[in-house]
Amino acid sequence: MTHSSPLRRAQRNLPVWLFLGTLSLLWLYPLVWIVAASFKDSQDVFTSGAQLMPERFMGLENYVRAWRVANFGQYFGNSVLYGALSVAIAVARSMLAGYVLARFRFPGRTLLIALVTLSVFVPVEAAMIPNFQLINWIDKNLFTLLNTPFVVPLVQGGTGSLWVLLFIGAFRTVPHELYEAAELDGANFWQKFRMSIPLVWPVTATVVIFQFVHSWEDVLTPVVYTIGNPALRSLQSGLVAFQGENASDWVGLAAAIVLAILPVIVLFLVMQRYFVNGLAGAVKQ
């Protein structure tokens, strides 16, 4: 059987590469245009059309204006806080729930897994009103929650039933013999749970990325729960407010958009290997 040479294989695949390359450029062009526009002046962004290179390079002037004048520095810090806390809450609750549902048999377990699965298909917005009523009752009767920095990550971290299903599948792949050996050594529930955490790290990394992106891109939750304190806006809700208050400042808006998407891109690049492994493991399970 003869094997085609690398040159012949490359020639045969050339049309596919050209098509995929062109499609990738068309898909990336709007993002590249936004980045290029963030370095232009207000007049250049309207006169340059589809041209990417600015006629007058503004440096970081648009970014400084968005960061300071539009208060994006504070909004950025709020979003980082909300994202970090919501990730911690979501990972802790979904990992514990997944561990219990995967490793233990008890009455109602199958029903619980079915309810968790069904809740995946319920939009987050559908639970907004009952969640707000619950938070409002806690705020009035127990302790202050509304218009505080902790209410947003508490609400965001409480969503994400899919994370529980991912952890159920991950913990099921941990060999049962490992738990039996731990029991012989006298390990309790929490010791066996901590022992399992490093074995489900790829799924944990996947949940961290998805939950952080969900929190970072969430506009509605910070607006609803911190409406009485605009200083607690997230970066995305601040971006919407900036667009409404500075409708003619397109270059400032472009710089603000770049600031809003950059952390998510960096997070994905740092954790992409674990992200791919986690998704691959979830598909196999």
C-alpha cells in the first residue's frame, strides 16, 4: 500500500485550509476591529471604515479615560470580587453535592439527580423573582444583604446545576478500591472527600472557567441586587451604563469592551489544557 507524500496531502487539503482560514478571519474580524478602534480617535473611527490601522494612534488615552472617568477601575474590581466569590461558592456546593450523589445510596437519590437534571433547562431569569423575594426577606429579618458586595456572588454561585452533574460523573470514575483503602486507614467522610479532590481537577477547572465567565458576563444580577448602590456595579453593567451615558464616545466604548473581555481570554489561555481535558472527560462519562 502506497502512502501519499506530505506535499501531496497538503495540496489535497489546501482548499479546506483556505476555506477554514477565511472563515476564521471573518469570525475574528469584529473583535480585531474593536481592538483597533480602541486606539483611534473619535473622528478616525467613522472615517476609516473597515481599515484597521489608525491614522492617528491614541495610545492608551481611551483606556485611561474608560478606566478613570467612567469609573471602570472600581467596576473591574467589583467584577473580579464577584467572579472569585461566585466560583468559590459554586465549586464548593456542586463538588460536595456531586460527591454525595455519586458515592452514596440513599432514599430519594434518583429523584434528586432527576430534579438537578431538569433544573438545567430552567432559565436563570425564571428564578430571579423568587430569589429576590428570598434575599429581600433575609435582608429584612436576619441580616443585611441587598446593596452589599456579597449578595451578587451569593446569587450567582447558587446557580449552575450542570456543575453538579459534571462532578457526579467525575466522582464516579474514582476507583472504589481507593475509598475502601482509605476506610481501612480510618479515614472519615471529609478525609475521603479531600482525597478525591485532586482526582477530579480537570472537571473542577472546567467549572471554574464556566462559572467565572457566567459571573463576568452577568448584567442583570448586579443591577437587580445592588440597584440602591451604583458603586457596586459590575464591569458589564457599568459598560451598559457607559454606553447609555456616552453614546457618542465610540472609541471609549471600544476600549471599555476590550477591558471587559481581556480577563476572560487570559483565564481561558491559562487553563485551556485543563478545560479541554475536563470536557473530554465529561463527554466520555
